[in-house]
Amino acid sequence: MAASCLGKNTYYKATSTEIADFEYTDLTVQDFGQDSLYVPKDEAFAGGGCMAFFNTKKQDGTLDGGCALTIGCDPRLREGYVPLKPWLVFLPKKSEKDNTLMVLKFSDNMPEKTAIFFVPSEKSTASPSILRVNNCVQMVNAVRFGTGLTGGPFVKDDWVKLTIKGLLKGNATGSAEVALADFKTYQDSVVTTWTNVDLSGLGVTDQLEFELTSSRTDIPRYVCMDDFLVKLNVEY
């Protein structure tokens, strides 16, 4: 129940910047399995009261694209290495604390886009600001050595790109791109650290769609995300 102290002709306006770091305040949560992936039992996880993340599952219950949460990183980079947990974020030095992050898996079999939705409200709007991205350990090893799904290491003119598209009531508001690997200019360019993506050009949105494209069809289709900043505006 909520009670208002505002009079009939009063006016309220406020702006705040919120961050989704995907960490739990309840440290007793036991839903992370041995594979380190958290897949909500109801296929949707709401965080902070303003966002919802959705997964796509096969009929047998396994994850087939969409969003999930994971803990930990993998710093191993060597020829012939095939990670048992390919979705773990690649970091050269293992951090003291295993942070929770969001991992996206892209699949051609998904019936819908991989997306983040903002809970709609007539009194408030959401404007994405910054999102940090990094490659998974399997992607970095595949680019460097051609391990896993790839037929060989990246060569000149190979590239991987993540596109983030903003939508408002079904209409595009703008897009942002980040190169996860780019061998068109440099012979050894692959993202191996947390990298900020500026989303301020997307404006007010109620949905973000993610698309992973590449010059190669044999790459791992994961991307890791953390520390999502959103500007919230409330007016009534």
C-alpha cells in the first residue's frame, strides 16, 4: 500500500542513474549449478524492479539461446585448449572475487530476439547509458588459435561485432556497435577486457535487442555483459 502527500495540483519530477551489476544481495541463493549457469525456474528473472531477462529453452529444458547469469572467469589462453565452460568471461588475471555477470547465447533456433525489456510505466522512462562487454573464454581462444568450433585462427579481414538496438513501442530509437574482434585493421585485435559501450545515443527505450554478426560462421556465439547503467526519469 502507498499513500501520497501530494496535493491535487502538485508536480513531481526526479532523475536517477541506476546500475544492474547482476549481483545477489541474498548470498544463500543456491540456484547456480555445477555448470555455473543460473537459469530461472520460471524462465524470467526480474532485477531492481525495472528490468526483466528472458531465456529460451528447448523442450528438454536445456538453454538454447537467450540470457542467463554466470559466475567466474577463465584466464587460460593456449593452443588446443577447449574450455569445459565456454561461456565464462575471459580475463587475463583471475579476480579475487568471482562477480556475477550476464551471458548471452545466440542461436538461429530462437523464436525471438535476445533482448532486455524495461517494465513499462506511464510515469517514468528509461534511457540506457553504458554497458560493459567482454568476450567469453572460448571466443578468445577460437580467435587466436582456432580451437573449439572454428576451422582455424582469425586471419586478415575476419571480424566479430555486437550490435545493440534500442526500441520504443516497436520503433527503432538508435543503435550502438562494438567490435569484439577486428582483423580488418590490426592483425591481433580481440577484446580481452571489460569494455564500455556508450548507449546514450539510443535515447528513451522500452527494449534493447542484441545481435552478434561475424565474417565467420564457425565461431562460439557467446558474449559477456556486466554493469548496465540506465537513466530513469519519473514525472507526474
